[in-house]
Amino acid sequence: MPKAIKVRGLHYRYEGMDGDVLVDVNLEVERGEFVLLTGASGCGKTTLCRCFNGLIPHFYGGDLRGEICVAGFNVRETPIHKMALKVGFIFQNPDSQLFSLTVERDVAFGLENLGMDREEIKRRVDWALEVVGMKEYRHFAPYELSGGQKQRIAIASVLAMNPEVIVLDEPTAYLDPKTALRIFQLLDELNRRLGLTVILVEHRLDLASRYASRLIVMSRGRIVLDGDPPTVFHHKLEEYGVTTPRLIRFFRKLEREGYSFESIPLTTEEAATVLRRITS
Amino acid sequence: MIEVLDVYYTYPNGFTALKGVSLTIDRGECIAIMGENGAGKTTLIKHFNGLLKPTRGAVLVDGSNTMDLSVAQLSRKVGLVFQNPEHQFFSETVEDEVAFALKNFGFQGDEIKQRVDQVLERMGLTHYRQSSPFNLSGGEKKRLAIASVVVFNPDYLILDEPTIGQDYLQKREIIGIIRSFLKEGKAVVIVTHDLEFVVDLRPRIILMSQGRIILDDTADKALSNLKLLDEASLLPPQIVELAYKFFNSPSLEGVLDEDDLMKIIKPLLARRRGQQ
């Protein structure tokens, strides 16, 4: 079985711009991984995501060098509409993704474009709305929904296409923390239940890292850290313009006091347990 | 001083967004207004510069009723940065966008150039000065919106969700700007969901829910009040949650960040070491 993503020696430069935005990026993602991708503004994370579904080079043009295969397809040689069947893409602002008069029509849109028969479309729309917990909203207009609900519908419309990989570029930027957490929980569920490969671009490491099997940090167009979240959190992320969650900062302070931890806890539950162990 | 006196506001569609809100904002104060979406936060701050006028009650800015002043008059004093920055852009270049208000407020040539240079540098936008505001990334647009208000140095700086799309260093820069305003004796009001940002600033906290203020207190008290945070649909800061789970106590006042927690954990660690 081919890997979900395979990138080797990837360089990219936008049309008319000086300098590479991606510099020698190497990455292999197995199917079913939950990858959290982070980095300072302008580090190249959004650009890399655009390569995953073929927006680069097919829409943005520019100069792409190196190898990139997603879901077994050579991105460079595969048209966007074909990549879209394999790679679902979710943007920051769900308003840029929803345009129909009802939720149901929005979720069905991609399927109708494929010329799928009505029964199959209905089955898939029902399933996708069910999975994201929005079944009772099928006849609502997108503008009647909250930001979090809209983002769920955007996810449903991508899921209905039955992709192998879902790429989300800061999907919670406009959402409050509680709603953001619910989106991450949904992604966790999709990852576990459907084996969907998740690539999540996020600044909110405090809420998202507990769900990720892997944390990748980019800086100046390169991947600078790549590993499971507790391991990556041993590094000083501030150097790369990334906010370290306070829980992690607290444990790093404990390490400076001479304590060592096999694995830095990512949730307050785990953290409380570890604290109890070392204080009693 | 901004005085909000028992303000009600009903939108033309009949939705009442504010239901009897009262507060005062003194110069030199830093205030964070927090609460779930739809709690009335943005509606409230739009009253500060007269964009909205109360349906009932009154808002006074330095003693003058906003009913008697135009938005243009108020804007010189009360600089408001919107949540969605695109709503406030209209110039062709970043530079013109920042200079616009200065020209409007009667600043002259050299002064304009100097101020624009300074603020663009500060917000990391210098190399975009000739770009169109609409070609910037989300985070850059946000910083441009802040720049175009900060540049005319208002007495009250009102920021709606300033940290969206900002990374670690940019957040630090925004905190720096807020602190320098406070130092000059100006007031800063922030509407935000970003609790960890608030933990860094430790402002006075106003929690809103369904058009009302449900809490108005110091950061030390407000952010360790798990029950009220939950009512306002906010997640507690990580360290507050950890302290709660570890000590099994509902409220440890003022334990908000890793340094606060370390201070109270250290004696426990020392005691344990002593026993060994």
C-alpha cells in the first residue's frame, strides 16, 4: 500500500517571488497518522499544504522541484479534480467553502459534480452529516449556523467525497477555544474510526497536541522538528516562533529542578498524576 | 474615562444584544472582555466610539454623551480595531492605509512619514508598504488593522480579537504595544478568546453572557473561578486546570501561569526530598 504522503527534496518558489518558500522538504506520512503541523507565520506550512492537494503547482504555478506523491498519486502529474477525490481540504474561514442555500446541498455539491447517482449521493450526505453530528441541520442555510457548525459542514462536505487524507489549514482560527476543542475531538474520532489520515495546521498546540500522533515544526521553509508530541516538546519551540503550551513550560521547569520524565504529559489529567507521584 | 450606564441595545431585526450593561473604563486601565460568541462583546465595544448608540441608557466618553458626538469626533479619541480587518481597509497600498487616518486628523507631511515608518517597522510590515492590503495573509491584515489605529495614538485603544492568526513573536509584539499604551496612561480594551494571552497581560476581566456582565474582577480572581468560566463557555487556562486537578480545590486564586504554580509546588517537592 502506498504511503499517504511522500515528499522528497521538495523546493517551491511562488511565481514572481524571490527565494524558495519550501526548502528541501522531506516527509513520509503513513496512512492513519494524525499529523499536527505548526510554525511561525510565513514558515511555509500553508504552502506545503497547497502541494498536498495539487493547488501547487496546478493553480498557483510557480517553480516546484523534487518529488511529491499523495495517496499514491504523483501530484505534479495529476489534475486538481482528481486529487480532490483523495485529499480533502479545509480552510481557515468556512465562509469561503460554503455557498449553497442549504447545508444538504453544500455537502452534496462535490458528489453531484462527479455525476454520482441520487441514491448514492443521499446515502453519503446522510452519513457525512451523521458523522459530524449535524444531521438535524440538513435543511438549514449555512448563514444560520455558528462558526463551529459551519466548519463541521465544511468537514462533512469533504468527508462525503470519501478522501484518504484530510488537510486542515488553521480550521479553528475564528472559533472560541471550546468550539475549537470540539473540532479537534471530531478529527480524533474520524482518525480513529475511519482511519483517515489527518494533516492539521494549528497554532493551538495546547488543545490539539494530545490528539496528534506526530508533531512537525517548520521554520523558514524547512521541517526543523518532527516526532511524537512529547519528544518534540523537549525542544525550545520559541526559537522557531511557536508558543509552547504552559503545561509543557511547567514541566520543563521541573526538569530544570532535576526531575526527568519519560514522556512530558499533554493533558492536565496526566500532569496531575505525574505531580502526585513526585510530591508524595 | 468611558462610562457605560445601564445600556440596552436592540438591533433593527429585534435581537437585544445588550441587556443593562454598566461599567467604567479609566485611563491607564487594561481590560479584557470575554465570553462566548453572541454574548454581546462586539456590540458593547461598538458603543465606545459611537458606531452604535444605546437603545436605552447612555455612554459617556470623557464626560460627553456619545449621542451628541459624531463617530469622526469620537474616533480621534477611541481607536477601534475590528475583528475582521478587511472590513476597515479601502486604500490601494499598505502605506496609504496607515497614513489615511493621520491625514484625516490633520497631521502634516514629515510627521506622517515618520509615524507610518515607525508603526510599519514595529508591526513587521515594512516590506509590504507598497502592497495592496488585500494581498496580505490573515495575520498580516490583522497587524495592518492594528497599525492603522495605533499610528494616530488614540487615548483609548479597543482591539477585537487581536491575536487571531498571530504566532508567538507577533503576539509578543502586540503585548508590547498594549503595554506601551498603558505606560502612557492610555486605556486598552481587548475582546478576546485567547486565555493564555490574557494570562500574560493579567488585565481586569469582564465576563459577558447573553447580553449581560456576569463578572467584573481582577485576572487573578476571574481566571481561577472555574464555575464562572464555564458559564461564560470558556475553557480554563491550562495551569488553572492542572492546579485544580492536583489540589482538588475549586479555586486557587492567582495561580495562572507556570511560575505561579512552580512557587506553590516547590515547597512540596522540597518536603518530599527531605523525607527521602
